[in-house]
Amino acid sequence: MKNLSEAIRFMLLSTLAFALMNAIIKELNHYSPFQLVFFRSIGSLFFTTIFLKYNKISFRGNKMPLLIYRGLVGVTSMILFFASVQFISVGSAVTLRYVAPLFAAILAVIFLKEKILPLQWFFFIIAFIGVVLIKDFDSTSSKVGVAFAIGAAFFSSIVYILISKIGHQDHPVIVVHYFMGIATIVGGIGTLFYWIKPVDLVDWMLLFSLGIFGYFGQLFMTKAFQFGQAYMIAPFKYVEVVFTLSLGIFYFQEVYTFWNLLGTALVIVSLSLNVIYKSRKG
């Protein structure tokens, strides 16, 4: 029981860290997505480098091609998500990104020959209805922003497949390190063409804090899954949506309609039930 409470605590800390990172991204949405990706990644890369050197873990990894693919797909998802926040409310962007399991299930059927149980398809249909409600009733009503967020979810689903392929053959920090390294390079190249000079010290601090919140969000999430069973812990990850929605409403004065909030609830509940159902059946 103690381990479960510890796992929940770590997961809630993780969701809070990611929610704060999402809020900072929204606050800095006048910068290009490439610039945000660069600062988000280089900060985390600093921490992963220290961790790997301190624990004397090889930087090369065992599955280099898969690690590189994971990094490229991951940075594509990150760029699309950061771009989506410039067009739609941050709460809607985060919720839409979380439909990645829906895409992942379809890709797993095609490429990993996994079976999707009938009840799981029902959960996915409910999640899809939630996405439609968000798309049609988001107060910012930007089709471009919604497309970017769903694109981010699709590429995130490919990341799930690649991580499944990597399995336990590489240390989790190696996987994150490759991702952050590739994202730093891609973001850095893009920044050369879309650099906007930070206006003051506050913006500089916010830019560098992206990597800090991103790293600790990842760290606490990893610890949560180490302490508790996945099917009991994973649903708590969707608390990130609640935190982000709250920040959107109370800090950014974003407006969410009843239908928009209903769509968000449908996505969170249906995907949480899918995680629990799949884990117990598995």
C-alpha cells in the first residue's frame, strides 16, 4: 500500500511538472516552436548527460537505429504540439495529444500483430467522440491548431511502438538522452532560421525552465511506474490535463464551453478505462 501511495505521489508530481511546462510554452508562444524545442531539449540533455556519466552508462546504447528513429519521431511530435498551442487553448492541445493511445492501438494491430478487444474499441470510439466535441466546440476554433495537436498525437503513437520495440534492451535514460540530443540538434537548426531574441531576463529564465520541468516530469513519471503497477498508475497521468485546464482558465483566462469540457472528460475517462482493462486482461 505504501508503494502505491508513493507511486501516485510521484505521478502527480510528474503531471504537475508537465502542466507547468505546458503553461510556460503557452506563455512563450510568441517564440517559434523550434526555439522552444531547443530550450526544452538542451536543459533536459544537461541532466541526462550528468546521470549517464555519474552511473557510468554507455552513451551509445544497444539499439542505436531504433533510438535515432524514436528521437526523430519524438521531436516531430514535440514541434507539432508546441505549434498547436499557438493556435488553440493549451488545455485542448494537451487533451488532443493524449489520444495517442488510439493511434498506437491501430498501429500495434498493423505492425505488432496485437489484438484489440471489442470493449477497447468501444473505449476508443468514446475517445473519438470526445475529440470531435473538442474540435467543434473549442473557443479558439482553429482547424490548424487542432490538426497540429492531432498530428502530435499520431507521432507520439509511433514513439510508443518504437519504445515497445526497444523494450528493456536500453536504459530508460538512454532513450530520453537520444531523444533530447536529436531534439536539441533539430531545434537548434530551426532556431538559426527563426531566432527571436528574448526580451528580458524573465523570458530567458522561462526558456531554460522548460528543460528543468520537462526532465523532472519524466523522472517522476519513471519513478511512479517503478513503485506501482502500470494499470493502477497510468490513469493518474491524465491529471496533467486537469492541471493544464486549470492553468488555462485561471491564468490565461481561456474559455471552455460545456461541450468542450465534456469532450475532455470523455477522452480522459475512456482512455483511462482502456489502460485498466487492457492491463487486467493482459
